[in-house]
Amino acid sequence: MRIKDWISKKLGIQARVRRMIKCICSGEQFRVDEIVSSSESLATRDYSASGYSSRAGEMDTKVDNSNIEEAESSLRESGYLNYEEARALLGRLEFQKGNIEAALHVFEGIDVAAVTSKMKISLSRRCEQNRRRSQSDAAPPMSMHAISLLIEAIFLKAKSLQGLGRFEEAAQSCKVILDTVEHALPEGLPENNSIDCKLQETLNKAVELLPELNKLARAPQEAILSYRRALLYYWNLDMETTARIEKEFAVFLLYSGTDASPPHLRLQMESSFVPRNNIEEAVLLLLLLLKRIVLRKIGWDPSIIDHLSFALSVSGELWALAHQVEELLPDVMEIKERYCTLALCYFREGEHMVALNLLRNLLNHRENSDCILELLLASKICAENRMCIEEGITYANKALSKLQGRCGQMASMANCLLGILLSAQSRSVVSDSKRILKQAEALEVLETAEKIMRERDPYIIYHLCLENAEQRKLDVALYYAKHLLKLEGGSNVKWYILLARILSAQKRFVDSEIVINAALDQTGKWDQGELLRTKAKLQIAQGHVKKAIETYTHLLAVLQVRTKSLGSGKNLQKNRANRDRTLEMETWHDLANVYTSLSQWRDAEVCLSKSKTISPYSASGWHSSGLLYEAKGLHQDALVSFRKALDADPTHVPSLISIACVLRQIGGESMVTVRSFLTDALRLDRTNPSAWYNLGLLYKADATSSLLEAVECFEAAALLEETVPVEPFR
């Protein structure tokens, strides 16, 4: 073909396209030999009559060149532009101009059911021909340009419906696209270039849009299915789009509050991992994203670690999180963030010293000047380790100095941690005057934390209440305990127990038991363990020993049933299982002590044998055995058991007191040795009335001691006995 003829033909095509679009807008008919039949072109009049479109004269100057090029492509391939394709072009033009309602009106004139059936056949045949590298098969009923144009029209229709707030209809329209492609290509899109680039781009957008539309339509289960569909079917998506979909799906699974059912069996391959719940599926998606980051396939996104940290912490898999963080390349994650995340993981898993060492390494670098969170975490770890109290106070003071004029809530927490540390320091001070000063300072700092907190923080209120209770300011402690229950609506068992202990210290045993009963009514049976144990001790304090035995028996039955119901190896329930075993062991010890007080030796021995199957080296277990021997008059055996208790835990105060009592009874030891055990007990627990009382007896029996010292000890014992709770406040 000569160049002149080709230019003439091209100009003729453009003229026909422009005339076609003008006629669609004005409602004029084409001649049969020009574009489409008159019956088809008559259908375009409904749009211009509605008043949505621009006038015919205006359209000629505003037609988008891309629409002309699309029309030219279709005309070159098929020789004509049918009615649906014409509407697709005009609808796109109106959508690009922002005329959403007008665009939707045009798109609704397309017979979607008719064109999708043709598209399915065309896509299937074209991809099959490309695989065979042969053109001998029958020609597809639609060109690739026409398919691309109509798929885009259906997608823009969905976008128009979304813009008008008709989300359910938009989702259905978007779903038509995916259904059409999946039906035509059940094995997924081909990797070669047989799919038009424009079509691939539209499919990418539709795959990403459908889950969002389902979420907007408040159809969470449909959203989950559409997310899985996007990830399990081979859409030939680029890596960035796939990563976005995976991240959005993981976020939806974690925070939407919708329980996702497991994937359908047909989607599962043999021996493949199938997530059982939202958390597992979200973790799997986030780990895949993290793997691509490590392989440099996608860029670093810090929110992925944040979401993964939440998911794994909820599921009790912080070891797994620590492992993932440790495997990251050094330049992927900042050292400060890496160390802090690892420290939090190890702290939560009980490896406090490992966490503290990580924080020490971080805080010792001069470059890391703004490490307030790390200083607070280090302070918290030190507060739980008696050997690091001074170090913790240093960290807390550093945090306070950096928080001057900054976040009030963090300053409040720093003061709270400093108060906890000062309180712990006061318990190790030998001098009474220094101890009183430290206690006053601790209380003052905790009160400061309570005053400056922006929102009521249960953690701060709890420790303020606890400190007042330990200093025997019971009325103030009672006020804070009641406030604590109101603050969280009575949702925390820990607050009920603290309130009951404060009431028991005021000798209001009936009121205390009422509080425990109220907590039992509002708590599920699996969370009643500590409440039942406290109730049994309250019943013993009131002299209701038989009721206490019944309560202990009920508690043991609950623990036994729960232990059987917990599956072995479930990390999510690992911590709870450990707590249950400790509670069961302590309950057997309590019950053994009750039977010992009733001289029911056989029952006490059975209880002790049960506890030893759980932990044969428990300090409280050896102490209970010693009490049983002592009640039988076997003082030497009792002394051996008490010493074994101290071997297991050198700070076990009841065993220190019991050794002193036995040594005083059997004689043969110097008064200095006996007194050393009692003074050690008082150094660890200054508020123990039994230690003061036995020290008074020791001074009274010692001819070289002043009776005034004995009197002072008896007075301290009597004063403390009036305010001793049925269980220690801490």
C-alpha cells in the first residue's frame, strides 16, 4: 500500500470515529455501511435524552485522543466498532471528565452478560492459539483490543458505583471481571505477552479493588474470599501489587474482628500448611512479606514488623518473632529498633537478663541519645530483679531528665517505675530510719505519677494502691482499690483480689468474701483459680475450715479439668498451663497445712505427695513437710525439711522463721544463731508479725537481753497482726 493511500485511510478512520462519538452523544443514527446497524445506534438516544452528556458540538473539541486510538485499533482489527465498544469509549470519556453519573448511565447500556460470554471464548481461544503457536483455529469472536476496552468499561462502572456509594453493586460489577477471566483461563493468566498490557493493568486494579469494595459493603466474609482469590489464582500481578494485597489482607485478619474460616479444600495442596484461624493466616502472610524484604524483592516496610509483633505476641510466639528479627540483614532494620524489639521479646518470654543486656548494649552507645522507651523498659526489668535496683533507679532518673516538658504520659510512667524501684530499695534497707525515708519518697513519686497522668492508668493506680497497703495506710489503699475496679469495670481478677486482701487486713472478712463471690459471679470458671484460693484462706481466717477444704477441692477439680482440656504443645496456652501447675502445687500445700492443723496426718501426706509430682524441689513444699514433721514432734526431720526449703529458696521467709522456732525449742544452738534467722526474715519482710513475735520470745528467754527489747518486739507483732492480710499484698 502506498503511503498516500495509507494516510487517506487513517484519516478516514479518525473521521468516522469522531462522527460515531458525536452521533452517540446526539442520538443520530449511523448508516449500515458506516459503523453499526440502525437498530443498535437507536439505543444510544436514551443517554443524550437524559441530559447527562455534553452537547454534540462541544464533544467534537473535547474527545480524548486515547479514545480515538482505541477506536482505531478496533476498527483496524475488526473493520467495525459495535454498540458496546462505542459505549465503553464514551463511558470512559465521561468518567475521565468526572461525570460519574453520566458515565454510569452509559456503562449500564452495555449488555454485560452478552459480552462476557464472548470474552470468555475469545480469551480462551487466543491463549490456546498462543500456546500452540498456530493460527489455524477459528478466529475468536472478539479482538484483544475489544476485550480490553470492555473489561475496562466494566471496571470503570464499578468505580462509578463506588463513587456513588453503591458498594454492593460495585463489588458485583468488579466480580464479573474476575469471574470472566477465571472461567476463560482456569489455570491462570499466561506469562508471555499474549495478554494486552492495558488488559493486564485493568485486571491488576480489579483484583486489588474487589476486597476493598466488599469491606465497604460490610461483607467481611466476601472480603476474605476475594483476598484469597487475589492471592491464590495466578493473575500475573507484579511484586509490589501482591505485597500490598498481602499486607492489607493481614491487617484485615488481625483487626477486623471477623473470624475467617479456613481456605477451601480444593485450594489446599497435599502436605501444605493450612491456617486454622485469623492469627495464623496473618502471620503466614507477614512472614512471606518479610522473606521478600530479606531477598530484596520489595522495599523495607517497618509496619510489617509492627503487625507481626502484634500477631505473634497475641499468639504467644515471641520466640518466633525474636528469631525473625535476628535473621534480618543489618541494614534492613535500625539497630535501635532491632535491639528494642528483641528486648521486648525476651522480656515477655521470661529471659529478663538477656533483655537487660541487650538494652545495656544499646544505652551504652553515645549515639543513641533519645532512648526513652528503652530506658523505661530497662527500669521495669530492673524493678523485678532485686540485684539491679540501683541500676534501675539510674535508668528511671535518666528517662525523667529527658522527658522534661515532653510527653506527660511517659513522664507519668517513668515516675511510676521510679516509685516501684524506690519501694523495692526500701525493703532491702536495714536501718529503720532510712527505710521510712525511702518508703515516703516512693509514695511521693507514685503520687506524682498519678497527678500528671493524662488518662487514668490502671498500672499506676495499682502500684499506688499496693504501696499504701504495704505501708498499712489501709483507708487510702481501699479508696484506690475501689477506684481501680470502677476504672476497668471489674474486668480484672487481680483488682478484686487486691481489694479482698485490703479488706482482710482491716479484719472485714465477711466483706472480703462478698467481694470474692462477686468476682466469681463475673468471671469464667477457667479464670477463678486465684479467687477460689483467696476465698479458702478467708474461710480459714473465719474458722470455717470444712468450707475451706470444700473450696480447695473445688479449685483442684477446676484445675484438673482445665489441664485435660488444654492440648499439649500449644504455645498459646503455654504460660497459662505453667501458671495452673504452680497454682495447683500451692493449693496442695495449703490443703496439707490445713490437714496438719487438724492432725489428719495421712491426708496431709497425700497432699504433699501430690505436690511433689508437680515440683519436688519447691520451697513451700519442703516447708509444709517440715510443718507436718513439727506437728508430729519430729523436730530433727522438720529441721531437715526447713533447711531444704532454704536450699531451694534462700529468701523463703516462713522457713527462716520455722528454723528459728525449732532451734529455740530443741536448744543446743546459740541465741545468736537463732536470732540471725529471725533478723534475716525481718530484713526480707519487715511487716511479718510472726518474726517479731518469735524475736520477742527469744529476747524474753535470754537473760542477757533487755526486757524492753522484748516488749518492743511484742508491740510490733501485735500492731502488725491487726493489719496482716490473709495473703501478702504482693
